[in-house]
Amino acid sequence: MGGGTTVVEGSRLGMQMYGNDLNPIAWFVVQNEFSKVTKEEVQALLDDVEAEVKPQLIPFYACGGPNGEKGKMDAIV
């Protein structure tokens, strides 16, 4: 089953698909590919990730961010 490409695409085409894999990670990935989520849920998750990661990354960028953020080139180690 691997990453689930064949299973997912077949399902999108309306086929009844079955997958099998010894690797539990492959099963987990495919199971989540079939999960029903709303655009709002995805956006909320991305906002959470951005809020946590952006302050840690912005110092490594010399250019300004889309909201006027300024990085410092001397922060690169």
C-alpha cells in the first residue's frame, strides 16, 4: 500500500479499493489521507504551526515578511 497513491486515486475515481501493508506507518498515512477535514480545520492547524515556528525562523531571513516583519542577516550561525 505504501503511501496510498493507488488506493486514494482509485477511490477518487469511484472504485472500491482495498489496501494492505505490513508497515503500520503506511497504514496510518493512508488512513489519514481518507480523513474528512474542513478547510477551517486545516487553516486553524496551519495558523497554530505558523504562530509557533515563525518567531524562530524570521531572524534567519534578511528580507521583510508579508506583514512587515524584519529579519536580521547577522542571526545566521
